[in-house]
Amino acid sequence: MKKILLILIVAIASINAQNLQVGSDIQMLNNYEYETPKSRKMKIPLNTKTLLIAFDKDTGALVNEYLATKNKYFLQKKKAIFIADINKMPTMVTNMFALPKLRKYKHLIYLHYGEKFQNAVPRREEKVSVVRFEDKKVKSISFITSKEELSKVF
Amino acid sequence: MKTNLLLSSLILLSIVLFSGCASKMQAPKNSGFFKSYEHLQVNSNHVSDAVKLAAYKKIYVEEVSVIPSIALEEQTSEQKQLYTGISKYATNKLKEALKFKNSNEKTKDSLVMQSAISASEVHFDDKEWNQLSPLSLGITVVSLNAYLEESARLVGEYRLIAKDETISKSLKQIKEIPISLNGDYLTLDDLKSSIDAWVDIVASEINKGNK
């Protein structure tokens, strides 16, 4: 019985180890692939302090519209990265509407197309995930919904 | 007839749109200027005819091209000046380093050297990453982090042409020297160590044939 319990604990721990949580190493994010809207492959810089992740159209628009009001190097100056996970977007919508629009933004956007990312990173319905890093480890995770909250992130 | 044409067009459009490939841009795979990289891997020098190379005493060095990976209309005036500066600096360094007699013009008895410099983003710990991923030779929103993380490397290429035939070509990435950003913009000073290292390698390759 004790053995089964131990195996179960180890199994759960190893599953959680694949998920981004407080204490996780930032390198874990580079197990996934990212591209700019112009299809240029990107890596997450290891000195990133803040990560914003949007999982749907509205939260993506919230972040993009906010960043569009800032200098195009705003994210880099803040050592921040913005990931838009668009794996749920239908291909036709991505190609016809989303990519042409995203290519017009001056700031840097990381797009993620795969399925597994959304299960590995913390998310809440209709919210932007905010992950803060210190010494390459996750320090805190929070979720925001408004422009006011977004402006306080930085 | 018209209905059939319209239907066919709609079907074709649907296939294209649903295929996921239609408007996804194809990013360039390599940063360089060769049309083909057959027989040429990173840090290799391919000599198709060493005997022909040894027969020449004179060399005409064309101005080093700079491949900035930034569209002309997007280049700032500082970047344009930088590329002119890189070209002049690298060309002069090559002419000084090569033991062949410098020819001021292309002649039948001179080799012609064409070369180019560009930048690539590297992640040597990632075997899946294309270590020749083109990187803008200048600061853009896409390239800035690569320079800050010291993931930028100079790539130098050249070919030697004799009587309209390419007899040697080389592709070098200066792996050991990261291109460091010392200010808000990339400058020639940030690149000189890498350019000098490339010139030394080129000279050692080519001067072998000029004994």
C-alpha cells in the first residue's frame, strides 16, 4: 500500500514538474517552439523577468493594443516577453485575419501554435497569465483581465 | 462554364486556406549569399580545384557585401552607414592580409574574390536550432534580445573565381566571438573582433595556395 502511494506521489510530482509553476526553471519554456508573425523562430531569453501569455482573441487583443501604445522596444526594456498561444484558432482565421493584423504591430510577439503549451503553463479562462521570474526561476504567477491591471504589471 | 470556373476557384481557395500554408511567410533558412550550400557546411572550405588556385599570383578583391537581413526600406540611416563601414573595413583588412598581389581590376590572370558578411543567431545547446538562422545585422525588435544574450555571431562567406569558374568557396561562422552590443545601436566597433577573426581565417585558407 505504501509502495503504491509512493509511486502515485512520484507520478503526480513528475507530471507537475512538466508544468510551469513557482520554482520552475525558465528553460522549460524553450521546450516549446515560438515564431514571430513573420515566421521567424524565436527563443525565450533566459534573462526574462516578466512573461505575459494570452490564450484567446480578446486577451491577445488587450495585450497587443496596450503594447501598441508603447515604444516598440518596451518589452525588451522591461525584460518582458509576450506569448500569444493561438493553437485553438482555425487555420483559415489565422492565415486570413490574425497573421496579417499581427504583422502590423511594431512590438515583438511570440506565437505558439502547438497543443501542449496550454496545458503546461498556468491559465485562467479569459485572463492574461503573468509570470514573473527571478534568477531564471518562476517567482510568482498571477492573472489579469484589464488594461489597468496590465499597466500595473510594469 | 462560368459556374464551373467559379466553383473550381472556390474549391481551390478553400484548399489553400485550410491547408495552413497559404499566407504563412517562409523565413529564410540561411543568412548567406550562395545559391547552393551543397558541399559546404558551416566552418568548411570547399576547394574544387587546388591546382588552379595555386597557379594564380594576383587577386582582385571585390568590395565585401553586407547582408543585413533588414529590408532596405526598413534600414535606418545609422544602419546604412554601418554597412558601408563594415564593407570598407573588411575589404581593406582582406587586401592587407592576402599575400596575393592585389589587382585593381579583373584580368585573365587574376583570381576574383567575392565575399559577404552577415549575422546569425546561435543556440549551441539546442541541436534542433539552425545555427545559421539569419539575424538582422542591426537592432530590431526581433534581433535585440539575441544581441543582449550574446547569441549573435558573424558569418563570413567567400568564393574565388578564376576565368568565370568558382574554384573555391568557404562558409565560416565566428563561433568563439559573440557580437556584443555596447550601446543602443550596433556599431562597427562591436563587430571588429569578429571581422578580424574572419579575415585571419580567410587569409590562412587562401594564402596556402600562394606559396
